Amino acid sequence: MADDEKKLDEGKAQAKGGKPAKAAKNADENLKDRATKWFIAKRNEYWAEFKRIVWPTREVLIKETVTVIAISLMFGIYIAILDGAFGFLFTQFARITATLFTS
């Protein structure tokens, strides 16, 4: 009798355009299994890639940090000098043009 009720429920689900309850449950489990397998594969892939990283030693890290700071300071000074020079030239140009056009 229970089998007849299951068949009746499955028949109603199919008549409404849906999948039988058992097929829907299997599809959900299949999706969960695929998602779990994908997640585990990605985790293993990332972990393997993470193991390949070559981390710098403390001495190398300090040397490269000092180099970056020194180069940044040099470019900062260079830009400040150019800014001052162009500012001075613009001021001189503005003063000359102001005296030419004011009578």
C-alpha cells in the first residue's frame, strides 16, 4: 500500500510538470556531491600552488624594502624639483604677460 502511495505521489508530480520526488532528491544529492568534489579539488590545487611559493629571507626582504624606499624618495625629490621649476616659470610667464597687456 505504501508503494502505491509513492507511485501516486510521483504520478502527481509528473502530471504537474515536476520531477518525481526520488529523482529530485537524487539530483540534489548529485549537485551536492559535485560541488563538494569541486571545492575539494580547488582547495588541493590552491594548497599545492601555495607550497611552491619561495618566500624571501629576512635579509633579502630588508634589502628590497630599503631599495624601494630609496627609489621612491629619489622620484619624489625629482618631481618636487620639476614642480618648483615649472611653478617658477609659470609665475615669471604670468608676470611678463601681465606687464605686456596692462597699459
